[in-house]
Amino acid sequence: MTLDATVKRNIVRAFIGLGVFVLIAIVLGVLFETYIAAASERLLDEVGPLGLGAAIAFNDFVISPIPPDFLLLILSKSDATAQMFGLVGFLGLCSALGGTTAWFIAHRFGRPEWFGERFESAIEEHHKLIRRYGAWAVGIAALTPIPFSLVCWVAGFVRLDFVRFAPMALLRVPRFLIYFAALEFSDVVSQSLF
């Protein structure tokens, strides 16, 4: 299997995005650490792990412009970050569940026309990606900035087999953990620099 330009571009974007995300986290952490830490504690107290999980699952069920990484940034400023890796793994699982729900509905009942002309070109681009790479396209979307929920919908539309789909959707768990670890690393860097 050779990687085409779209996949290579998205892998490069993933690494650049992670680097930019870490730099933004360092800057925000330095400038707004007190506010972000307070927001983290309040979010954990008022919404709780199940509420956060439901929000992440919903976000990755609908086609949302808001990536889950912002929530990870807020959680990384919690006083209890050592215990957060379990929560972050759970949130990654909830993200996979949201994408799986999108796959199921599209697979069972869906038609791409639901989304109208607004998403037509994006659906076609991701359709080509899935036709070419099959389940690996879902895995790439689970790990990179490619919109995970959109790829899950398209995977359902093209009737990608669940046995091949599910393990790739579960790659959201390591993605969440890696991004969270990068945020933790950015916190260590910012504390040593400032």
C-alpha cells in the first residue's frame, strides 16, 4: 500500500498540528493558567466524567468544527492531572462511541443527501479515501486532524464492515492519550522556561 498525497498531507498536518497545539498550550498556559485551572476544576465538579463523556460522544457523532482537543487543554490544567489519564482514556472511548454511532446510523439508515450540498465535496473526498484505503481511512482520521465524525458517517454510507471499522475507531483512545501527554509535556516546558 502506497500512501497517496492526501494521506501524506494529513499525516504531516497531524504532526504540525500537534506541534502548534503544544505551542498554543504553552502560551495559553503561561498567560491564562489560573483561569484555565479554575475552569478545569469547575468543569469536573459540575459536569463530571459522565457528562464530559456524553459531550465528547455527541461532538464526534455530529459533524462539529470543534475538535475535542480544547477539552483536553482545559483538563490538562487540573490539579489532579496524574489521575486524568484514566479519564482521558475514557473520553477517547466516548469519542470512538460517538463515531461508531454515526457509522451505525449511516450504515443502517443513511444517505449522503442528508447533509445537502454544503458537505457534498467533503463527503466525496472522504468517500474516495475510504474506497482507496478501506478501514485504514478511519484509523487515519482517528489519529489525525481529518474530521473523524465525517469519516465515520461516510464509512457507514459506503457500508464499511463493522469488524474492520471498530478497531480503527478505537484508535481515538491513544490519540486522546498522546495529545493529553503532549499537553502535560507543554506544561513542563512552560514551567521550566518561565
